[in-house]
Amino acid sequence: MDMPTSAARHLNRVDAINWNRLQDDKDLEVWNRLTGNFWLPEKIPLSNDIPAWNTLTEHEQQLTIRVFTGLTLLDTIQGTVGAPVLIEDALTPHEEAVFTNISFMESVHARSYSSIFSTLCATRDVDDAYRWSEENPFLQKKAELILERYRSEDPLMRKIASVFLESFLFYSGFYLPMYWSSRAKLTNTADLIRLIIRDEAIHGYYIGYKFQRQLAQLPAERQEEIKIYAYELLHELYDNEVKYTEALYDDVGLTEDVKKFLHYNANKALMNLGFEALFPASVTDVSPAILAALSPGSDENHDFFSGSGSSYVIGKTVSTEDEDWAF
Amino acid sequence: MAGLVYFSTKSGNTRRFVEKLGLPASRIPLNRSDPPLQVETPYILVVPTYGDGDPRSAVPAPVIRFLNDEHNRSLIRGVIAGGNTNFGEAFGLAGRVVANKCRVPLLYRFELMGTAEDVHRVLAGVTEFWKRSA
Ligand SMILES: Cc1cc2nc3c(=O)[nH]c(=O)nc-3n(C[C@H](O)[C@H](O)[C@H](O)COP(=O)(O)O)c2cc1C
Ligand SMILES: [Fe+2]
Ligand SMILES: [Fe+2]
């Protein structure tokens, strides 16, 4: 592929970063939210999940460990390859700094799965799952599809692959802890996963935003080609993701609902790139219990257009003591 | 039918959502240096959620400045919030904060630039809403 590398791909000189002189104020906004979100697995009382863990069948435990090793692999890739190549492609020193934060947080994510394992699981079962993940052709293929793009030296392709990893590929895995949480199981583990999910939202948003800024500089035909390429890659990843999902979830009968969750998140990944959603509402109707586990409490005041109420609901009081508001 | 007022940052998700609706809409300017928006007819506010997960920071500052104007504030009839469910409890929080501060209903929440389904629902909902409050 002949991508214009003109857009000053590398910051070929290192200047001391000055956060008081911004080229793009999104960099600071995102930096602030990412650093404000900082967390470590030690802050979550994972050991409270031991009783719930013991209520899972051996098969359910095995599934859970496998899912988490798959997620560990993606976070490892993003922390050690994905975010570092995005540092190389950065156009401003502040963008570089944001990607160093993302890189480090991916390592925290990867590390936190090991905290879950050491708290809940037998070493032998975990070793088995690592072996499984090394041998599972679909997991290996998804890693390879992404790594190929990361090696492509093309900043836009790298960002497309990266957004798909951040905003789509994790979700076959995230489904399971949300499912357990909706059944009041492994709720502390779910709290930890929700912190990861929140981080991934900002990662996907930011990488997608930087992608759109670069894309907008290109001629219209080239933009169209890249868009087609993005949808093609999504289809390729999706086909593989369906097989991965079946391999994991067929035995517990959850495959169909997980697929809806995949569709729902694939749409969001496309939107992060500035493209229209692909999957129609008829196949994105994830079960409400999973959505409630994803954003607990946020549907207390149902919105009127969703058709759940007959009168308009005015939100319950939230404290907004702040100098900005003048009323 | 009265209009929409919206705010959107450089990522432009809310702008794209509003463009897809195709309804008359005025944009709250991004920068302090731009001339402030003054409205003269009742409107529904479309606002993305920002901040750090705390209600105090959820509403973007330009939207707060717009609502601090008493005349603008007197014409708001409802609010629609943008966001992302990945933010958990803070999903669409800006909508809840504005609904509460201005004592107007939270009409809808959508994610990012909204899907075709969101557009469909909001168009139907907004039409019905103005009919009822006519
Ligand atoms: C720094 C930052 C913080 C955010 N915080 C929240 C949040 O607390 N709740 C939420 O639902 N969405 C949150 N979002 C998601 C945005 O509301 C969403 O991406 C929206 O589409 C942005 O609209 P715009 O592109 O028109 O500015 C956040 C996004 C960013 C970049
Ligand atoms: Fe991660
Ligand atoms: Fe990430």
C-alpha cells in the first residue's frame, strides 16, 4: 500500500514537552481523563469472589479462565506493540504522551487478569488455559490479523486495526464477566472489568479521533478506499470472531447473545472511526441484563423516547455544586 | 415545530447525529472567543457527556455558559444526551445533570454518533413531543 507518509509521521526531534502549548486540546482533555481514571487491581477486593467462584461448575470455571487468557493476550499486544507503534506515528508530543499512558494501562489490564487468577484459580487450571489459548486457532488468528496491520508501517491502517482491537475484539471476552455479574456472581471481578471497559472506551475514541483527523487530509478517493478497507478488515475479524465465540460459548448456550454483543460493539468501533454502523438494530438487541451490568444504575431514569414511561421523568437530584453553574 | 440546540467538540459525534436528524438546529460555539449563541424559540438540547465521571464535570463548559444565560435557559424544554455505555454509571450523565438543573425531562440517550435506530426514535419522539406541548 502506498500511503502518504508526508504527514510528518515521526517526530524526528525530541523537544521537551510543553503542556501549556497545545497543538490539539483533545490531547490534554484525554490525558486528564485517562490519568484521572488510573487504577490498579489491588484496589478491588477480588478475594470476595472466592465463594461465588466455587459455585461455578468446573466447565464454567474453565470457560472463564480461557476467556481471561484471551483478553490477556489482546492487552499484551496492545501494551507492547499497538500503543508503541502509535507513539511512533504521533504528530504531537502530547499525543505521544497519551499513548505512553495507554501503553502502560494496557499492561495494568494484562496484569490484572493474573491477579484474578492468583486469587481465584488453581495454578494447574490456569496453565492449561494458557496452553489452550496458545493453541486456539481463532484466538491466534485474531492476534495475527492485528499484528499484520501493526507491522504494515501505515499509520492509518494501524489506527484502524487498533480501534478494532480496542472497541470490538475485546467484547467476546467482556461478555462473560458481565453475564456472571448479571447473575450476582463474581461481582468484584466484574467491577474490575468495568474499569477496563471504561479505559477501552477512551482508547478507542482517541485513536479513532486521531485517525479521522489524518483521514480528512487525504483526497476524497483515497478516503473512500480506506473506508472500504476498514469495513473489509472488520468483516474478516468478525468472521473469525464468530468462530472464536462458538468455540467458547456453544457448550453453555450463550453464543447467540454474545454475537449480538459483538454486533453492538462492532457498530461502536466503526463509529469511533467516524463511519456509520453496520449491523441493524434487529441483531444488536443484547439482553437487557447484560446492558444493565455494563452500565449499572444509569437506566434508573428511563428516557422517554425509549417508550418505557407514560410521563416524562425528571432526573433525581444529582449534586452539581460547581462555580461554573450560575443557577 | 421548535428546534434543537446542540454542542459538539472536535470529534464531531453529536454534530453528525444532529445532521442525520435533519431538523433545524443551532450549535453552541466551542470557543469562548466565538460570539455566544442566543435563542429565541423553545428548543431541545442535545449534549455529549464529558468530564471525569462526576456530575460536576459532566456537562461541557460551553453548554453551562449557554444555560447560564437566563433567557436561553427559559426556553429549554427537554434534553437528549450523547455518551458511551462503557462509562458505566456515568453513561449520558450530562443529560441527567441538565434535566435536573433545568427541571426538564431527559428524553433520550444515544451513543457516539447514534445508529439508524436512534435517529428513527428521536425523530418520532421529537415530533410527538412538540405536538403534545403545543
Ligand atoms: C474525556 C472524555 C470523557 C467522557 N466521559 C463520558 C462519560 O462520563 N459518560 C459518557 O456517557 N460518555 C463519556 N464520553 C463519551 C462522549 O460523550 C462521546 O464520545 C460523545 O459522542 C462525544 O461527542 P462529540 O464528539 O460531539 O464531542 C467521554 C469522552 C471523552 C473523550
Ligand atoms: Fe486494555
Ligand atoms: Fe485499550
